Amino acid sequence: MIWFFSRFIVEAYKKVRYSRLRKKHKTGGDSSIPDSGLMAEHGASCLPCTPEEENKIVTDLRNESERNLKEGNLYFVVSARWFRRWERYVGIDADKNLNQNRSSGSRHSNGVSSLGAERPGPIDNSDIIENGGDCDCKENETQLRRMLMEGHDYVLVPQGVWEKLHQWYGGGPPLPRKMIVQGVYHRNFDVEVYPLCLNLIDSRDESRSILRLSRKASVTELFQKVCAVKGIEQDKARIWDYFNKRKHAQLLVSNKTLEEANLQMDQHILLEQVDGHHSSRFGLDSTGNKLASVSLEPSRPSLTNAGGPTLSNGHSSSYRSNMYPESSVGLGLTEMNDGLDANSSPKKGEKGGALAGLQNLGNTCFMNSALQCLVHTPPLMEYFLKDYKDEINTKNPLGMHGELAIAFGELLRKLCSAGRTAIAPRVFKGKLSRFAPQFSGYNQHDSQELLAFLLDGLHEDLNRVKQKPYIEMKDSDGRPDEEVSVECWRNHKARNDSVIVDVFQGQYKSTLVCPVCSKISITFDPFMYLSLPLPSTITRTMTVTMFYGDGSGLPMPYTVSLLKNGFCKDLLLALGSACCLKSDEHLLLAEVFENKIYRYLEMPLEPLISIKDDEHIVAFRYPKKGMGKTKLVIFHRWQEKSASDYHKSGTKFFGTPLVTFLGEDQLNGADIESAVFKVLSPFKRMYSSAKAPISKENGFPTDGLDVQCSSSDAQTVEKAELEDTSNTDLSLPLLLTDDTVTSFTAFKKDTIFESGKILKAVLDWTDKEQELYDASYLKDIPEVHKSGFAAKKTRQEAISLSACLDAFLMEEPLGPDDMWYCPCCKEHRQAIKKLDLWMLPEIIVFHLKRFTYGRYLKNKIGTFVNFPIHNLDLSKYVMNKDGQSYVYELYAISNHYGELGGGHYTAYAKLIDENRWYHFDDSHVSPVNESDIKTSAAYLLFFKRVRTVSKAEKGEACQVTVIICREEANYIDEQAEQAPHVSTRPAVQLKGRLNIS
């Protein structure tokens, strides 16, 4: 009977709640609300759920989907704008991806509690779709707008989540997408948001259609779809790769994927019928002659050029076992996109560079920019224009079986032999996508990330070490740096020996010092490029309210000026200087939100960019001596007079929580109450017939230092405190609370508390406390920065490349996620790290770290970096004083224009033979003045070492010069061979300089 009545009450509540929701959303067209109380699958009710129930159901479905990842799983694209409204409704922070999953009780930009948000209307994807109707196929699907960003424009939800959301809210339209698997070594799951779009041209009637298939669909599936759309039998259909509206290769029915067939987004394919009854101008070449109806195979370079023979069809059913025979390397890579042969020799006068552009295959400007810089690297160009087949390492498990190196080599050869004809790097992109799935698809990426992968991949593909020996690393143990560095470089070369190591790799000295035991560890590590921070000159004004954790003074706001890209340690130093912090005192930073401590800023390397202008930051000041391990946080509540604003308890939190530390090992309730009295003591009201109350402005004293430091006032306060303490029975309306500050327990003075924990208490302010203490000091603390109309905007000043290098080599502590294991302490420590350059390579690449990634946002630094074009002297930065000259000259730049997540990449490169700079903007190549290549878009800087003649070589050269002056020009080689003290190399160099033949 009890069960029956309980069930009856629950059903009655559901009907009442259901009718209210129906009435609330009657004008919103919420067709998802059912007309009956039937139970849906999995036992879930079709009636509207509470926000908490919806959140739990969706979370469970997402977790289940994560546990069962597999190819072919269905996901749905949902507008991020609508989805964030739903997240606010169910209590999820809309910015959780940037704010690191703040709890449901966390704040929002609009200041409205998530549980107070309105229920969203039907799912609305109208802002992320484009008009359909451009597809002749039966499945006339609605298509996504191009260039959308996940997380910003849309979110992906598993099929089960979509079904629930659609059941609750209706709307749409549905945008299903399948999960695919990418990668050779690391199989990555990826939802294919943008399927491959192909433009089909029918040669019979010149009609055009758009087909959309997965990149992982087979050529056979393409044939089936084309034949179904065009009503043609498959054995009579011939489909051509019609990239750039030129026949490149006939597509043959096979299991090869469209990605492996190098088909690109939005490219053309050509359909022909071969029954002899249909002909078209598409079957004719530019002269009107009929094109041969044969399959165009990739060209087969000889073994003396770039490797072994080409596979017959470029496809193998077993990649690892059949691709590479014992005595040769399979190519299958020659690009027919441009009609050029990879074996063509560079045109005369172009061996020092290439003037061919690279076609954009769909957001591939990042790749084109990095490739142009590498292609115009003189030693790399010289290497790949020669025969490098013997150095291709097909058995390196860390490499790509030589495929990446061969693809890059062939692309370089084509660029050098194409003149000014733009090349479509389709094969290279296909190889890149296969081995680095992060660069697949058609999204924008980072040219530096591509460069890092490409250099490492080329090194492993060309590693001369076939069997890497095991080498145990040794610590320096006080040995001379010269000895340790040579040993480390020898060990590195024993496992890594390639043209990339020869050209790009240098060595730096890394010093770690344990902050506890002062243990010093020195290692010498190789580097391929240097990522330089950009020190900021933009300042930021920040206001922080300081409270005294020991109850020795009134709170006081301090305004300090800091570098915008600084860290919390910089803020602490500035505050310490402003408030005359003593050496035996400590500051603790915290953010206050909704009258609670939202977070503590305890990490010294926490970037200031994580603190927003509208936040409220406080600092608690303590003496180091006597600070115990137990932290006590005191919250404040009072009874609201307006019943409409009551919480469940009938009270409301107000003011800033106070934080103090308790030093006793064993604590009881009386100790906590005494601590509360102590921190409240500065807020006691002082009334005197002879003296007016302390003057305040905005809740704070007009001169906080005078109030805190006046000896007479301090004595008066101290005397009053002693009198009150001796004459008053210690009693405060205190409660204990939990971490969420939602449940409360009675406070007893004889309760024993364990030391070392965080205790939280709530003080309920009655009329007595409000009469005794001035609570205005706890309220209305200022924001970090109050922007106004007269606010002066600071401007970033230009910085030099040497300033970036100095910042890179500056001593700094390791981050909390990068702790060092100290062999003496036997624990992980946040060691102090110092980097020094020890040995520099022939080619040095500087990566300017323009993109910053904070906890809450991503940003691009558009600072102009003033870098030299000629005579960059790095000698003063090199610790190894080996007598060599480290003077460099700029030869290439990778530029990024625009903001993060979009923008455009280009490149500047210098043709050595012409001694002239060119601008490479995808397919477009144009000359540029050397004075114009310095811009704030510079992202990657490529420098080559300027070789100078040593003292010994200078002496040899002088002797050869005398011979040239006395004798015939053809006498020089003979004398160079006969004289043991004259080297042939400088003689030949001089011969070339003097144009002697």
C-alpha cells in the first residue's frame, strides 16, 4: 500500500511538471514533448527530464561511446551555439574546454547560474549549414559550411547522445558523420566531418555533378556511385583523374582508397563511355587529336636516380611485407599532376633554387610554406638532387620505410625542373597524411609542427645507422664539459647519422639544479631547431586586495603594473614591493567568485593571461614563522530580509572569505573560534566622542598604510581587543561545512580536528556581529582592472632576435607537469633549468613562439621581431670556444598572417644563384625586395652559416696566390699537388673566385 501511494505521488508530480513545461514551451514549437507517459528504451522516460537527469544521461552515453570506439561509429554535428545553451541549462560550464572543466557551480561570462538558464528550444543547426540542392545524387544531404572549427562552430556528439537530444528537443537538421581510422603506425580515430567532394564531369553531355564520399571509400565504391547517378553500366564507364581539368591517370576498379588515389577536395573527375557511340571534346587534346585510352602509369625512375622500381599499380594489399623487396625500394610516388617527370634535370641557372609555386590543395598553405623553406635550403637541395638511394633506410622501425624521403626528393626535383609552373603536391600530401594523420583532411595546421615532423621523418628515412646500438647514458659526475659533450655527441651519432643530423642538428648544454639538495645534473642534448619566446613589452595594470591572514591590519587594495605576458611570480614580487613585504612574510593569491574562494594561484609559472580583468583577486599576507599546516577558510552569511532571495537555509553568502593558518598540532573547536576572533579583530567598530570614525572610500580606508601603520591607532585597537577578549565570553555563530560549502554541521568547542587538513567554517552574521564588526571591509572588493573611456592603451614595442635568444637561455624553474627526479633526494623536484648553446649546426632554424596557449584562451603575439638578414653573429651565445666563427645569413622565412585558427601562410626564400629574394604564396611566386621581407608575420627563420677561411687556410691561400701571380693559370693544380704545404681545396676555391679555367 505504501508503495502504491508513493508511486501515485510520483506520477502526479510528473504530470504537473509535464503540463507546466508544455505551457512554458507552447510558443516555442517544442515538438519533442510527448503526449503520453510511455517509457522509452533503456528505461528512460519520454517525459521531460530534469536538467540534472539530462546531464547524467548524456554523460553516461558519451562515456559508453568512448569505451567502444571503432571504425564506422556514427557521430552527429551539432551547432556549438545551440549546444552551449543546452550546457548552461543542465549546469555545464559553456567554456569548459577552455576553463578545464569547471564545476557546475562555476561562473559564466553572463554571471547567471547554470541551473538558472532557460531550457533551449529545438536543435538549431541553421548557422552551420549551407543551402543544399547542388547534388544530383539521390541522397540530397544538407551540407556543412566550409572552414568551420570544432569547439568554436560545432561539436560532435555520439549517435546515442543525438538521439536523446532530438527526442527531448526535436529540430535539426541531422548531420551524421562516420568515424574513420587513420595512420600507419598509430591508428587514430577521427570523425570525418568533411567528406571528399568531387566534381564529376560527364563527357557525353558535359553535365556536371557533385559527389561526396569518404576519403576511405574505395575506387570501386566511386565507380558504383558514378554509375548509379549517371545510369551507366560499370564495364562501359571509364573514370579519369581530371585534376586541374587535365587527364592525369585513369582510375581502375580496385580496393585502393580515394585518399591513396591522391584525389583531392573539390577536384574534377571525368566520366567517359567506351561503347563507341559517344564521343566528346573531353576526349581530345589541345590540338584536337584523340587521347589514347590507356592507363597512365607513374613514371619509373632508374635505380641511379632516386631509388628502386615503381610498383605497377601503386597499391599493395600488405604494406609491411610486400612493399619493399630485399634489393630495392618501392616508389609508386611519381606525381603526374603537372605532367613533369621527376627525373628531369633542373633547368640551367636554377640549381640554387626553384621558382615553381605549390598549389593549395585545400588549407595546405601551412605545408607549402614549410616546403618552400626546406626546398631552398642549399645543402638539402644539393643532397636530393644527387643519387641518395643508398642512404634510404627501409628497415628503420621509427621511419616511414623511405617513402617520405622519396616523396620529398621527387617533389624537390620537380620544383627545380618546373621553371615557373606551379606543382600540385598531391602525392606528397598523401604520404604525409598516411604517416601523420594529424595533417590529414583539409583543416589549417601549424607550419612549425609540420616542419618538426618532416625533419624527424626525413632523418629516420635517411638514417645511415641500420642497427641502432644500445647505449647507457652517463651523468657528468663533475667531468669537464668538453669531455662530456664529445661523449654525448658520439653516442648520439652512433644511433643517428643522416643528412638531417649533418645539416640541422646542434647541441645544447642543459643544467638542472635541485632546489632542495642543490644536486647539479648536466647533460648535452641535440636540437633540430630553437623555439624562442617573445618577451612582451606591453604592460598591464592589475588591482589586488590584500588581507592580513593573522588579523594584524585592515584590507587594502594595491594597483601594480606588470608585463602582460608575465606570470604569477611577477605579480607576487610587485605586490611584495608595493606593500613593503618583509623577508619573513608570505603572500597567498586567490580568486574570489560568488563570495567563495574559487581557486588559489599557487603556481609561480601560472600565466597572468589566465586572470581576466573582471575577476576579483585577493592576497592573504602571513608571517612565515608560526604558519601551520592547517588552513582555515571562513565564509560569511547573513539573513536576507527579502524572502524572494532566500536560499534553502534562508541565508545568503556575502563578502570575501578570510583565510588563516593554524599552527597547533592538535586542534579543537576553541582554537578555531579563537582564530576567527583574531582575523576579525581589525574590523571592530571604533566609536569615540572625541574622534570621528575612520574615513573610508568604496569600503576601504582612504589611506590604508596610515591606518595600518599608525602606532596610536594600533595601540588603541590592541587595547580594545584585549579588553573585549577579557570581558567577553568567546562565542560566535559558527558552523562547519564541506568542500562544496553546501552542507553544514554544528560547531562544538571540544571537537578535535586532525592537523594538516583544510578546515572550512561559516560565520552567520547576526545583528550582534554586525554591530560589533564593520562588514563593509569584506564587501565590494575591486576588480582586477576596471576599464574606462580614458583608459590608455599600451602598444607592443619591437623586440630584437637577440632579446628572444636571451629569454630562451634564461634560468627558470621547471613546470609542475615537468618535474625532475633528483637522484639524491629520490623524489621529483621542480628543479631550476638553464640552457646554453654548445654547438651550432650549419643550418639553424628559429621558431618564434607567436602562439600562446593559456588555461582559458589561445592568443597570437603579433610583435615585430627585428632580425638581421646578414651577419647574424651567434659566437657570444656558444659556450664551446672552439675558435670557429658562428656568423649566419638569412635565406628563408615562413610567415603567418591573421589570427590563431585561421590566417594564411606564405614564405620568403632567397635564390642563391640569383642573390635575389622571392615571395612564395602557394601557386603565386613574385620577386620581393630584401628590405621588405622583415614583417611582424615572420614565424620561422632559416639561417645558414657563412663559411670563413681559418688561419691555416689563409696561409695556404697566400702561397697559392703567389703562384697565380707568377705562373700560368693552368699551373695551379700541378703546384697544389706537388707542394705538401699547399692544400688543393683552397687552391680550387681561389681558382673559381678568379674565374681561371
